[in-house]
Amino acid sequence: ETPGVVTSETIQRAFCLTEEGFTNFVSELWSTRPQMATVGSCCLVGVICQQTLFVANLGDSRVVLGKKVGNTGGIAAIQLSTEHNANLEAIRHELEDLHPNDSQIAVLKRGVW
């Protein structure tokens, strides 16, 4: 890619390659460890380019930046992303749209999606 340039396509490609690697890993272990296919995953990416921080997030984690508060020695937490999980109504709809034949794709159990 162009040196010094970060695009959404670059980050999407990184996510796709990561997913492809994980899928290949699960496929290799399928006969001996099929439970690997049920493991949840998260991916957080942070890239600093030309003094700009780009972040991308997928999964139950969130990106939080710690910033010094003046000369107090304190640190403030700044949330840069939200979780990408079924607790969010929009994500539940996305999952249902992607998996129309799976009535169990987003289920509320004991108060947790």
C-alpha cells in the first residue's frame, strides 16, 4: 500500500486476513479439538499514522485511551470504540440478517444476550 497512508480498506484487509488465519487454524484442529470453533474472539487494531490514531474493533472488547490529566499525575480514560456484540440491538439485527436460518443466533439467557 502507499507508505504513510492508512485507509479503511487497509484495516478491513487486516481483519479479513486475521479471520482467514483463525479459520484455517480451526480447520487444522477440527479433528482433534472441534471446540475451537465455538471460541469467541476479539480484534483490536490501533495504527498511528502522521500523528493520527486510527482504531478498529470487533468483539466484546472496547478501545480505551489513557490520557494524562495536566500535571496532576492522574490519567483519564477516553472510550474510543464500543463493544461489537449482541448486547446492542443493531448488532442483534445484523446477526439475524446474516444468519436468517439460525433462530438461536441471538438469544437472551439469564439477562445476557
